Amino acid sequence: MRYTVQIVGVGGQGVLLASMVLGTAAMRAGHKVSMSEVHGMAQRGGSVISTLRFGDDVISPLESTGGADLIMGFEPVETCRYLSLGNKGTFILMNLDPVYPSMVAAGFEEYPDIEKLVGSVKARTENLMTLDATKVAISVGKAVAANAVMIGAVAAVKGFPLKKELLKEVLLEIVPERSKDLNSKAFEAGYSAMS
């Protein structure tokens, strides 16, 4: 068994935390794990991608184009940007809450229509799951827990090989003590939103 997750988003959304949680959980489940990340201008809202591969005979952290089992998209445009990493059978978990680039925020450019972005993903695969992770996070306490919502949602993806309880346990070990309760609620809310 080999499983590849491509986690994509922009700086500050928790992409690297998600890859750490999933990677640690995969190791605890007894899998060989390999990870790679690219985060050039991440601190300025730039693109961030983390590749996580785990299973019996994983050697390289890199996956061929079209080889992802799951694309975990923290941001709608970034999800679309990296669709080529998947194929028709790839599951895509897409957060619908946009992060506006500076040119959009300043009013010089327009952000693409969310429904059109969703439509472009649906044209590639039937295995699309969407949620507004920020809205879910706010409903349990604070927007900052959107990444925990996404991690909880991953546990509900069909065929995802890591157990929900293990993901939650690792998440709560990694986050600071003061935010454990918020992250626990956010994780469960994300799972419930997809179940």
C-alpha cells in the first residue's frame, strides 16, 4: 500500500501543520513516510505545497504528476492550480474560503468566481468534497482553527487509511496547550461536516 497526499494552500493557512500531523500519524500507524514541502513566499501569502507519501515501500518524497490519491486544498485557486497532481480517481478536499492576493485586496484584479472554480474541479473528478473551513472554525470558536477543521475533514475522506482517533491525538499533541480545546472542537466539526 502507498498513499500520496498533496496539501496545497497559501502561507499562514496551516499547510505545514497539516502535513506534520498527517505524517506523524502515518509513522505511528507503522508506515514508512516521506515528505517534501515548497514554500517560497509563504510569509507573504505565497503558494505553499507539501507532498506526503506513506506506505510499505515509499522511498522518494516526490510523486509523479497525476499520482496523488488525495489533494487537500486549503484555498480554492491553489486547489485549481495543482489539479494536475491528481487524476480522475483522486479525492479532492477543497476549502471554499478564499485568501485574496494583494492585487485583489487592493482592487486592481478580481478573484475568480468560487462556483466556476468548483466547476473546474468537478470537470476533473467526481470525488470532490467541499467545505468552508473558516466558517466551520468560527462556529466552534475562532477562524484560526480552520486548519484543524481541514484535518478533521480528511479523516472522513473515503478510503483515507489513517484513523480519525489517531489524527486527532497527534493534532492535540502538536498544538499549544492553550488551543487544545478549540482544535479538538474544530477537528470534530470538520469531520462532522464531511460525514
